[in-house]
Amino acid sequence: MLVFLSDVHLTDGTTGQTIHPGAFRKFVRALEDMADAAGAVDIEVAFLGDIFDVIRSDYWLRSEVRPWSEPGERDGRGRSLKDYTLEIVRRITENPQNVESINHLKDFRKTMEFKGVPVRFSYFIGNHDWLINRYDETREMISGFMELDEPNRYLHRPFETERFWDGYRVFARHGDVYDPFNFDGDRDSSSIGDAIVIDLVNRLPVAVENRIGKDTDPELIAMLREIDNVRPLVDIPHWLQGVCQRAVSVKVAEEVKETWNDLVDDFLEIDFVRAHDKPWQLDVVDALDMGLKITKYMSFRDLANIPMRKFQKEDEYYRERAYNEEHLRRNEAEFVLYGHTHSYRIDPLDLVPLESGLLQKTYFNTGTWRKVHVKAAFDRENYEFTSWHVLTFIAFYLDEERGSRRFEVWNGALG
């Protein structure tokens, strides 16, 4: 039995709430039932990227050190990128809610091993946890925290970014390598997405608090901390407009809008961001420049969003990437899995006749365990969003398991 989940985004708790341990309790209860029903002889749980979120932390705001900083660069206290990464990972692994969550996984493994079913965990890297892979110490912290098999294996060896499981005919990767906002050609380097989260998303609630006062409108501050859960990214200005309409006063609303627009201006002046601005062509930076600011007029806002939507890849784009994965094209894989988009999918790709029978090629997206805020389709004046918590995971079975059923998807929503 092979199980996948992704995009849990356990944090240090400084940029909003981390995932509640109850989600893990529900997960392992369902998993035990599934394993019993399948007659599983062993279980691998594959964590398909962005399980621990190193980017979403206010700790980055303490200096100018960033994920794109040079290794030798240090702040005024003599701290380097490695020091900041180690500290954030330490805080994540010591967060009491995260400890309780991971303990549910460890208890599940003990329960199944008591039943004679060995359980192993494997970890894959995404775009919010890529820094973990850069340092031996952070890999050791994560492998020890999760009690991965052979924890010392990762002391001098990076976590994987992709794998093909021949027995299950499954190929999986996080999927961020196809996102121009979140992949810059090298998974050991930073991307524009890191800058957006740290110097816009993380900074906004802090900047607004400093501007209007912490107790002026606490509900507004709490809503601003949810900005990173807006999907898709291009709807962030709409979300902010809606938040401002519920502010305690027009003056506070205007302060929020001005703060955001000022942060966008500062963001576009960051050297790392400017380095991505290519002359004489529309690029990601141009799209952000046109699409991020809050404007007074909805018609202009939709027009300004057009360039951003060009770079914000839709579900169909990832489905096409899945169809062109090498293992699938060679008829070795039957299933392709991505995470990253926070949007659960199951899409039939192709039906290929082989000597052994029909090969049904299918693409899955593992969704997320985070809250999502999605814009109402038919409310164009009030910028209304509907929100709910989601939890998705996917299991694959060997031929002798689950009565020859090949896969099982659990996709829950708590509204």
C-alpha cells in the first residue's frame, strides 16, 4: 500500500495557524481502516513536498537575509542564510501542535507494526521546503523529527524530488518545477514565489499592525494573515478589497490599501526581483507589476490581471505536463501524481491497449490540507470569498491488495 499527501505546510506559527493535529488524527484513523480492508502487507507513506514550510515565517523579517542570499552573506548579528534556516526548522519541529501531529503518525506506525504490517515514511521536496535539502543539519532535524527510515541516510544525502514506483506503476513529484512563479530552473535555488511570500504576504499583517495599531481592528489583521491561502494568486488584490470593505472604518481600509501598494513598490525594487525583469518582453515581474496593486476600478483590475493569469498555470496545464512525463510516455507508469497547486484532481489521460491488457493512464493532484479561500463566481462588486478546510490523500494498491482495486482517494472538506 502506497499513500501520498502533500502541501500540509506545517509552520512555526508566526504567520497564522499551523495545521490542527486533529487532521492527522483523522488521517491515521482512515489509513488504518484502509490498510485493514486492503490486507496490506506493508505501507509506505510518501510526503510529496511542502510538508514543512520554511518560507512562511516572520523570522525572515528580522533582517535582510533571504532564501536568495549568498551563502557568505551575514546580517548585523553575524547570522547567515544557514543560521536562519536552522532556526526556522527548529521552531517548526518544536511547535507543540506540529509535535502532536507527527506523534499521530508515529503512533499509527506502532499500531500497524503490532499488527505485523511494517510502515515506512519517505520525504520529497517542494518549493516551500527546498531549503531543508540544502543543509545536512536541517535534513537530519527533519528525518529525526519524523523518524524516517534510516535517518542517518539523509545526513549527507538530499531528500528526493521525484520517484517512480515500479510495483505500483506510479510516478510522483511535487509539481513546482512547472510553475514559473515558484521554480527558477534549479530546486536548490530561490524563486520569485519565495519573495512574494516573505516580502509581501508575511510582511503585510506586520506592516498594517505598525501603521494602524495592533488593537484597532484585530479581525482585519487575522484576515490579512490568511492571504497566503487565497487561490489562485491572481485574486489576492480582490481578497484585499473584500477585507478592506469589512474594516472598522474607511480610514483603516485606505491605510491597508496604501500599505499593500507601498509593499508592492518595495517588492518590485528588490534586487533579486529586478534581476528577473527581462527587457523588451513580458515576464513574471511585469505581470506582478501590473496585477498586484489595488485599484479603485474593477474593470481595470480585471484588465491588469490578464498578464498574471498568463503565468498563473491552470489545472489543465499540469495535466498536460503529467501526460508528457517520460515514464508515462514509455507506458511504464499508469499514474502520475503532483501536489503544489492545492487543487485536488483526478483526470483520465489516455487508454492504451497493451499485450497485458488496457493501460488506463491517470493524473492525480494531491491537493492540500490547508484552508482555501476561493472567490465567489457571481459576485463582482463585493469581492466575496468562500472558505473551507480541505484534506486530501491518495492510496495505491498492489494487485493482491484491496481486491485488485488500484487506487483510493479521500478528499474531505470542512466548511
